[in-house]
Amino acid sequence: MERLTKDDLTQMDRGYFENLAPKALIDLACRLRDFSVDLVERLEQNSKNSSRPPSSDNPYDKGNGKEFKSEEDDKDACSEDENNSSGDEEHSDSDDPMQSNEVKRSPGKQPGAQGFWRSEPPVPEKIVPHYPTVCTGCGSSALKRSDRPYMGFYVYELEKTDMGIRIRCTLEHYYGAVCECGHETKARPGEGAVSRLEGRKEDLKLTEYSMVGPMLVSFISALSVRYKMSRVKIREFLSYWLGLELSVGTIDKSIREAGVACFPIVEALLEDIQKQEVIHLDETPWYEKGCLRWLWVVISSHIAIFHIGSRKKEELLGLITEAFFGWLVTDGYLAYRSHKKRQRCLAHLIRKGIALTGSVDKKAQKMGEWLLRELRGLIKAVAEDGEGGQQCNLILARLKRVCKLGSEEEHEKLRALAKEILNDWDAVIAFVKNPFLPPTNNEAERALRHAVIARRISFGTRTTEGSRAYAALLSVIETCRLRGQDPWTYIAETVALGRKGMVPSAIRA
Ligand SMILES: [Zn+2]
């Protein structure tokens, strides 16, 4: 028997069933049951039991259902993971050996795996000497340099040429010098901020004592964050195309280093964004060590800030502080509701309206079309006539009427949408009285798009430091883009300054 269509369902209401002969009614009931079974089975499909992509899964069901709720919970949520990964292999309580293996395997090189080392020593193009300039004892600059360096190391740096790029290798030599006062001063590689991470053997320190030069650090970050290449692919790329052999660990460290060097810039941007007149805000699921987190974006005409954290209101208050008095353009998420000057994204409401026009219920279909017509008409009228036009007032009156009627209807989705608009009325129509406000949140959604694709490729970050570094790099790259600046030269400068312990310069407006 043929499957029931939407049109068939539209015609079957209580009155129709009541008039059917018992035999026909039972047949129809059976067909409706078969149809429901099929639907229920389809509802239960996900990436594990069908060919649906993982991105279609409910984010709350991922990461073994774990979600970070607060900083406190962070530890609880992930301690389970840590216990498993460091715990002894033999005593597994898990029934599923595949599952437990997955959790236990720590990232990176496994014990007993083949090592990775340079087969030939690097050949430097030139030797760069570093001498002390003043005596650290008495401050005199009359120093007698020693003939031999007391330390040296190789640095690979990426050089931009007229038509391309090349890698150059230098040998950095550090010298000591003796002063007339008898004190010996040594030139030392610069040192900057240190990023600590619990359980890590070695802290991440910004320092000039590094094999990877600032521009190369920036280049590796570009390959990772902007071009979404994995660490392994970057190693392969550098080896094949530039003849440069770097380990995955060194590549990973370089990306983090670039992120850590960008932390102070993000802090300055956070202060600046509080003074903006209109900012867009949005969030999307993110995974940190398999736990559900949220990637936030706050974006204005020339500042973009990304942040990975919980979805709580407190997290939001860290981004949009009480010092912010401008307009907020958002979707309907409740955490935003307390801000007074707010524009609700109409694109979200329009999408819900479109869903209504496709519903089985005839009346809901009609009301949905009406609602959609008024919402779209309103955007068009404001764009054409500006504020306060006669046309706008008429549309507003009609929109309110359809919402009031809809809010009394039985159809659940129609009622919900109508009430949603009525309950948030001022935010829905704020752009009518303030024509400089965009009626949609496209800016923020577009900014998140890149990260959403990255999440599908990389399945998120692994540590709090990694999350913060990733968000900081995204913030700097996107802010540079908004201001028409080259992010990669800027990040290279920032790394170079950071390695000397100096504050980065602000991004040019
Ligand atoms: Zn001296």
C-alpha cells in the first residue's frame, strides 16, 4: 500500500475518522501505526547506527553525555577521563574493550613508538652573534666581549620573498663580556609569559630560545587555524614543500605559543568591545576533550572576540560586562534576555515561520504564511522607508494581530512562535525605531561558520590552554580581517615581542 502523504494527513481529522466504517478505520489505524514505527525508527537514527554524519547528532548526547557546567564541574566532568587515561591498563571496569581503549590512549607519541629525529645536522646560512650591551653589575657599557660564545642554537625562520616563501636557518650565538668592575655579564635569549597546565611535564614559555622563528610560528598557525590542517598534515606539508623537518610536538607547541602570545591582545579587545554601539553575539557547540562546551563570538564592525566556555550567563557576563550600554543583536537564547537594548534576530523567527508553512495542519500553514509575510514585509519596509513610515505601523499592527490570534491556537508550534514574538516584542521590533540596527544576526553566524567547519574536522580542542589559544588566534585573525590588516605579519610581530617579554602592539584600526 502506498505511503500516506502530507496531503492525505491534512484531510484526516476527527470528523473523518468518526464517519469511517469500522473495517476501514482499523485498516487505516494499522497503516498509521506502520507509518509511526517508521518515523520513530528514523528519529532514533544517529551517526553510530546509520550513515548520518556526526554533525547531525544532538550535541548534548556527545562526549558520553558529559557537559561542562561551571569551572567547578569542569574538574569533575573530566577527572573521570584523566583517571582512565592515567589509570592502570589491567583493571578495567568497562564492559566494552573498544570504548575503554579509546579513553585510555593518551594523545601524542605512545610508549615504545619509533622516535623522530633529524638525520643530518642543520646547515646555517649565517651566524648571528648576541652580545650584552651593559654590565648587569654597575651599568657601564664599557665591556670586553669574550672570543667564544657560551651557548648557541639553530633557528628556522620563514622569509617572505617577492614571489614566494623560503626557509632560512641561522645559528644564534650568545656571548659573555667582562666589565671593568670585574663583573661578567651574559647575553641571554629573551623570555616572556609562561602558560601552566596541570599535569603537564613542561610549562609553555614564550622564549627566543626556540628552534622555530616568529614568522614560521605564524605560518604554522595559519596552516592549522585558518587552513584547518592537522598537526600531522602540517609536518608532511613542511617536509615535502619546504624541506623542513619538524616534529608534531614542535608544531603543536608553535600553534599554542602563537595563541598564548595573543592573550594580551584579546584582553585589550575585550575592554574595547564594551564601548561599542552595536554588537552581535552567538554561540555554537564545541568539544574540549570530548566534553561539550560552547564557542562564543562577540563581534562589532571592527572587533571580533571568540571564547570557549560554558553556556552559562556568568560566562556571557565575562564577555559583555555591565559596562556595556550598547545594542545587542542575538538569537532567542534566554541568557541574553536581561540586556535592555536588544535586537532579536529575525532570520531565526523567519525560519520557524517557514517550518510552519510546511506543516500538515491547514490553519497553521495559513497563519504561518501570514506571519512570514508580515516579518519579511517589515524588514523590507524599514529598509525602504526608514523609521516611522506609515507602512511600518500598519505592518506592526498586523504582525501583532496574527501573533495574538496564533497564541490562542491549538497548533503547538504556531502557538509557541506567536508567544515567542509577543513575549519578546520590543526586541523583535527594535530595528524599526533604530534603523541602524541590523534585523538579523548574520554577522555573528558568519563569524562562527569557519569554526563550525573546523570542529567537524578536528572534533574540538583537548585542553583549556588549547581552547584559549585557539579562541585567541581566531579573535586576532577575524579582527585583523575586519580592519583590513594582514593577520600573519601581525601575529609574527606579536610572537617576537612576546618572546622578549614585551607587550604586543595594538591591531591598527
Ligand atoms: Zn660593571
